[in-house]
Amino acid sequence: MSDWQNFDNRAVIGRALRLRREIDDFQAKWPTPELRDESIPTFNWDQLERQLVDLSATTQQAAMARHLVSATRKLAPFKPPEMVLREILCMTWVLLDENFKPEAEGSAEMI
């Protein structure tokens, strides 16, 4: 195995370990209740993205919605549902914030 492949493998393992720590920290702070309360209505990722685009304060923030939802969706299967909910709420806050100004013109594409 080449040095480059070893570096790639270490980077992937490092990201997985960081994600595991984030999940462990979240679950320590917000343990899953043993009894299930009434669930919220279900919706899909396309519906979430569509609503976030519609609610976004600016066209630039609307363009960011697709990338933010995609990033959240990719990691959602590995996280507790409440952690995903928290990320969706934070994402919504950023997209609705009229004062949010990305540093660079191309920031939406980099997310």
C-alpha cells in the first residue's frame, strides 16, 4: 500500500472517529428517552429542501439550502434522530437569518 493510500485511510478513519465522538457527546447530553412520545409528522429530504429554499432570506441562502440538506442527509443514518433534528434547526436559522453574509461569493458551492 502506498503512502498516499495510508494517508487517505487515516483521514477517513479520523473523520469517522470525530463523528463517533460528536454522536457520543450528543447522546451523553441528550439521552434517548425510554418511552416514545407522540411522533411528529414525517416528511422527506426533498420536502425539507423545498421548504428551506422557499423560506430562505436571500437567493444566495436559498442556493445554500441544497448543499446543507445534502450534507445533513449523508450523515443522518449514523446519528440519533434528535441530533439530526438539531442540525435541521440550526440550518434553518442560518437560512432565515437576513444578516448572514457568507465571506466569499462562492461560499454556497463550497458547503
